[in-house]
Amino acid sequence: MPHNEYKSSQRVYYIILFALLCFFILHSIVINPALPDFESYRVIYEFGGEGLTWGQEPIFRGFIMVCHRLGIDYIGFRIILKFLSIITFIIALRLVFKRITKEGFIIYKCRADSLLVFLLVFFATYLFAFEFYEIRIRAGLAISFSLLSFALFILKPGKLKLIYKLCAILAVIVALGIHTWTSLVLLYILFIPILLAKIYRFIERGILFESHTMFTIFVFAFLILSSLFILYKISTIATLVRGEYLFSSLNPIRFAFLSIFTILYGLFTLPRLTLRIINYHLALPCNDYKSFNKYNLPFIDKFKIFLFMNYFAFAISLAIFYAFDILDGSGEAIVRVYTLFAPAFLIGTLFRDKIVSTFFLLTMVGNGLFFLNTVFFKL
């Protein structure tokens, strides 16, 4: 990667780190007991994790018991948990950045130190941290370990390949032991694009799906069916488990942002992304597999495309449910599923392609502002 492009990518990476540092310092000094779930976790902590069972999130319960027996007060527990979550996230981000720079990627073709890019990346990161490391603290820790497993899994193969994969599996187990449903959904969001990117290598070699159109139809059918199942399953389970505490209708404005905006943006963007894949494929000389790596669309670029397609499929599924008044009263559960795309999108901002990366940032900022409205204004 040319030196100036590497510095451009590095600047945005440091903006994310700067936002996390600002968040940690501010929210370790300023404690707001009025925030949602603050008192709920206080009760759980003061009773040594008795509000949780070993059958559900045993690692998080064990962590509470250790801190409680060490005599750490509740505020100290929250600061330690916040620090652990952020450090784990930074390690994961660094590993992903290492993989990206090896493939020669930059974040934007424009100047990465421009004020607009700085503000978008800073606020997207800060709002993400506020939701998951200040309020949904158990989900936040699970997210960090899920991202760590993803980062270890995509590292370039080498002498330590087996160790990386074993550490990735261990990180998955830890994440599931902290917050099972959050981890399962996020692992789907992260690893399905990896699976599709790897399958596409066989298509580029002409082993599977000689027609790109057939493969695209297969991918969309699979992603839409999967997203329909996940939205329905999570929403119904959440409603059964938490009942009236999670009952809420989906705000029409938020529905328009989550679904209609995404569908319109996708109709504009996806044809261009598909053409990019086809153009890379057509550049490969017939049966010249020695030149395959030279012409093959890099893994990270394919991952980014399939990640966007996955979110696009969720937007279509939500529109289907909304049109038929299905899952009425499960608005809060639906929103919680969508917000789990935030950590994947934050990593996605490190990838080349101004159009898709900007969409990731705008989506994160938009969802973050909706979350702030829910917490403070309730408009």
C-alpha cells in the first residue's frame, strides 16, 4: 500500500480510538444513575449475580461474582466492565485493520482527515459506545468478544493459523457465555458474509454457479429467508420472555429509516456492486489460475458487499412484516436486532468504497440518534 494511502486509512482508525478514549474518560467520571438498566444491573450486582442463572450467560454471572467477592463496588464494576469491553474491541479492530492494510485498502478516496469524515466517524463510534458500553453493558461485552472472534478468523493464514482459529473459537464461547442471543445474531451478521465470500471463490473459478445471476438470486433468497426467520424468532422470544416490558410499536419514522431508506439506497448501490464483481470475474483469463489472485476480487471487498446485501435483506423482511402488520408490538425487539449491525458497520468503515462506507456511517449515526431520543427525549 502506498505510504499516503496507508496514512489516510490510519487516520480514520485513530479517530475511532480517539472517540472510544473520550467516551471512556467522560463516562468514567460522569455517572448518570437515571440511565436505562443502571438500577437493574445494580440489583443484580449487589446480589452477586443472583438475578442470572448458570444456564443463561454463566460467564457474565461468574464475572459479577468475582468482582463482588473482591469487594468492588457497583460503580467500580461498571468501569472495569467498560474498560474490558473497549480494550477487547480495540484489539479486534487492530487485527481487522492489519488484515485490511495487507490487502491495500483505504477508507475513502477523498481526504480522510476532512471535517465531515472526522465528525461522522467520531459520532458513529461514540453513539455506538454509549449504547453498548454504557447502557446495554452485557450485550456490549458480548459484542466485543464476538468481534474478536471475527478478527482472529479473518487473519491471513500463517504459522499461527491453528492458534488463531482456536482463539477465535474460544472468543465465541466467551461471547455466548456473556449474552447468548446477542452473540448468536451478531455472529450470523459477521460470519454469513465470510461464508458467502468464500463460496464466491468457487464461482470465480467456475466450479459453482456458472451464472452470476443465479448466484445472486440464490444469495438474496437465502438472506431474505434467514432475516425473516431471525426477526420473527427474536421478536417472539423476546416478547414471551420479557412480556410487557418489551412491548412497543415500531415508530413509523424509524421504520422508514431502517427499511425504506435502506431499500432505496440498495436499489441505487447494489447494481454497481454487482457489476464490480462481474468486472473482476471477466478480467480473469480463461483457465489461467496462476493469474487468479491477481484478478480475483479481494476477500475484504467481497465481505463488505455481502454485509451490505445482508442488511438490505433485513430491510426487505422488515417491510414485509410491516406491510402485513406482523410482529405488531415487537418494535423494541426489532430495533435491538438492527442495532447489532452497528459493530459490523463500524468495522466496515475501514473498507474501501466511499458509497458503502458512508452508508454504514450514516446508518450508525441515524440509529444512534434514534437511541438518544428513546433514552432522553421520548419524542
